[in-house]
Amino acid sequence: MKIVIIGTAYPYRGGIATFNERLARQFQAEGHDVRIKTFTLQYPSFLFPGKTQYSESPAPADLSITRSVNSCNPFNWLRVGRKVRQMNPDIVILKFWLPYMAPCLGTIARIIKKNRHTQVVSILDNVIPHEPHFWDKWMIDYFVRSVDRFVAMSESVAGDLRLFTSDKPCLLVRHPLYDNFGTLLTKQEAAAKLGVEPDKTYLLFFGLIRDYKGLDLLMRAYADSRIDKEAVKLVVAGEFYGNEDKYNALLEELNLRNSVIWHTHYIPDEEVATYFSLADLIVQPYKSATQSGVTQIAYHFSKPMLVTRVGGLPEIVPDGKVGYVTDVSEDAIAAALADFAANPAPERFTKGIAEEKARYGWDKMTNAILNTNTSSI
């Protein structure tokens, strides 16, 4: 089939770019013709909270990626829509994660569909954003009405979609494994690369640091007196997308300055394996969530996890089988960390992780997208 993915890809960085590129590779492996139309402008700089939107890694040589879409120029949307319509693809795939993108993607989709051939499928990261605004409902509704079929990656997102449409088909497919970050190193190799001691137990908070991800809860939980700060270290690896002053204040308040290892820059793809190879437990103390790519990196590297009971996280991290599911509170997180610190052997979760990770193949995602006879969930 002829497939066009419209959305984030190289030279942009981040989880959505990684997802779209990995999805394109899976389609190519299955024999399909895949093109990616990415942005010339993804976000205006004043809307982007990080240091840069761009990757420093080399361009992928195995993918057809064209920079075409300006997210805030309606004349560009008309041009892109007409160009893709003329390509006459069988399927156009839109990743949706933010209402800001709804006017752009929704307009492009409407124009493409005038060829009366192309099916528009949207993979939903979120429907309702983590940080809502009063205009979200109108934008989301505009986007939803432009799409033929949906793929949701958690039950909570599928439920949010039903607030906007009751009849459009939607399949539930869990976020596939991120298996594109290389192979597991020994803990000794990872520790040497990161300049830390290999004989400690390491808790890893990984990814962009935003308020809803609960790093403040984790820091307060980690300060619990049951956790030996000499033996158990917390590694924070990711770029701040917000005010970092409150975390620095917490370091002083909780006397954690010598116990938390800060690598607060964007972690390029080439370094992801090093951090996960060092880690004994991946900690996601989120205050709200839908699903998370971090869990699928953890599964790839066969690492146990601690997640909070929000969104779709408990659906993909069975409590006691691959780690811990806790309430969203520092006391509950602290109790789980203390249990792990007392018995930090990740091997007790090895069997459960192996069983669960087998559920998350990319072929399940491509099958759902290609299935034109989808039924509503």
C-alpha cells in the first residue's frame, strides 16, 4: 500500500519523532511504500519550552522524510493537503497529541480526503491534554471530525475520544516496544560511561521534566529515611520543560544534594541504552498520564518499573509482576521504593517482564492501521 505519515520526524527530536520513524520502518519491512511529511515549523519558538526542537543525530538514511508542513500557516496547509491528495495514498497517518496541532492536521486531512480514496487514520497519544486550555474542546472536535478511524493506545484515551465521537471506529493497541535504542550494556560499562560507581542501586527518572510527571513527588519519596542514600542513588535524566527552581529548592530542603545525580539535558538516542543499562528500577511518578514511551523503553531493556495509578500506566505495568503500581502520593511511592531498596534484585521481575513485553510488537500497530474493517471499541 501507499502510506503517508504526516507529523514529527527528523530533523525534529523526541518521542513522537521516534514513534513515527519506527512505525515507518515497520511498514517498510512489511513491503509498503511509506513517505513521511514532517514540519518546516513545528512550534513557534515562543511556544516551545525546551532548548531546541532539533536533533543532533545524523539523518536516517533508510527513510523518505520531506519537510513540508508549517503548523501555523493556513496557506501551507492548503498546499500540503493538495499535494498529498494528488499522491493518492491509500492511508494517511496522523499522530495526535496536542490541540494546537488540530487546525493544521484537521485541515490537511479534509483536503486529502476530497480524492475519495485516501483513508485518514489517527494514532492518539492524548485526546485531552495534560495541561488543558479553554479552547481545547473546539480544536479537538475539529480534528476528530476530519479523521476516518482511530487507534488509541490506552483505555483512558479511548474513553476521552468517546466524548467527541460515538460512531467512528477506534481500535485499542498498546504502545509498541521502543526497540530502536540499541542493546543492553553491562552495569559496569554503563557506570563507566556515566562516571558513577557500579556497585550502587540506581533509580532512574527519564524523559522531559514537566510538572505532571511528578518529579517533586519522587524526590520527597526518595528522601524517606528507610532508603539508604549511600546505597541507593536517584538519577534524573532529561531536559527541564518548565521552572527548575522548585527542584533545586527541594534538593536543599530535603538534603539530597549529594544523593541525586542530575543529567538535566536532552538525552540523545545514542545515549538512551547507557542510562537504562545503569538503572535497576525505572520510576514514573506521574500525576496524570495516558500512556508512556518510557515504559516501552524499559520493557525493551527488561527493566522493572514503578508507575502511579493514572491513565493507562496500570494497564501495561501489572503490579507485582513487572514492578510496582502505587497511588499518586509521596508516601505510597516511598513505600514501594523502600521495598525495592530492601531487595533490589531486578531478577524477581524478569519472568513477568518477558511475558509482558511479548505483547507489544509493532506488527500489532500496523495491523490495526491497515485493517479497514475496524469496529468500535
